[in-house]
Amino acid sequence: MFAVIKTGGKQYKVAPGDTLFVEKLPGEAGEIVALDQVLMLGDDKGTTVGTPLVEGATVAAEVLRQDRHAKIIVFKKKRRKNYRRTHGHRQETTVLQVTEILTGGKKPSGKLATKAPAKAKAPAKPKDEAAEKPAKKAAAKKAEAPKTEAAKTETKKAAPKKAAAKKSAAEAPAKKAAPKKAAAKAGGEKKAPAKKAAAKKPAAKKDKE
């Protein structure tokens, strides 16, 4: 008797006593795995094809060990781009030995493998806490608002002081420069008569001649 089963997205033709390498299934060595996706059954009398599965048919297999396939090399390359990537991969598999093919809804004998427990989800937060969060944020914003207003008023007050300091600094050089200009004017007035006197002296010598 033989059967065609589906597991791990693949189909296998099996008979009692066969050894299979299938995609990883939960279970430890010595436990029994029930494969209930039977697509076809066959014996000396004939074959039964499922639509898509054969009702009440299961294949029992014993877990021999949890193993991994030989390593395969995954190499990627893009020409003229200096791009090369090399990875190794070993697919996890379960080694099974078919013990019996059951029909008519019979259950396999032996200790069945238990499925891996599902991960517990994080408990949902109560609605009260979710409602409190916006209220806390609003209170924090209100507390920060007076501080920001006080900081703005301080900056406004500090601005006139800076402007006054700039004005005084600008006026000081102007006042210092004023005496220099006056001295320059005074010097010019004194020098002018000296030039006139020098011009008059040659005229006097001509009269004597």
C-alpha cells in the first residue's frame, strides 16, 4: 500500500518503512507525527484520489531526528559595479520513518508530537491609561506655556538695552573726532598768513633796487 502526502509545500509518495527528509516539523526523536494531508491512496485493488484530500486517511511517521541539509552557497554579483555577496544556507529538516497508513478515520498508535506553543501576546493596555496620556500631555503643555511667555518678555526687555548700548558706542567716536577737525581748521588759518608774508618780502627788495 502507498500514499501520496503533502507537507512543507511538497508532495511525497510513501509506503510503510520509508525514510523521508521533510521540512522541519515539531517533535522530538521517538515521537509520532500524523500527516493528514493525504492526496492519494493506492493498493493492489486500485487507487483512491482525493478531492483534494482523501477523507479519513492519515499517514503516521516516527521522528528519527532533527537535522539540517548540506550547505548551499548563495552568490550574488552585479557586473561592473564591484558588487559580490556570498552567503551559506543550511535548511532545517526532520527525518521521518513511515510506520503505518491509516484509513477510515483511525488514529495512529504511539506518543503523538505536540505542536510548538504559540507565543503569548502582550496584554492590551487598559482604556483608562490610554485616556490619561492625552490629559497628561495637555497638562505638561500648559505648564510649559507660562515659562515660554516669561522667556519672551525677558528677551523683549533685553533688546532695548542692547540698542542703547550700540547707540552710545556709535556716538562716542563721533565726539572724539570733533576736536581733531577743529584743530585741523585752526592750523590751516595760522599757516595762511605765513604764505602771504613770504610773498610780500620779494616785493620789498625790488623797491630798494
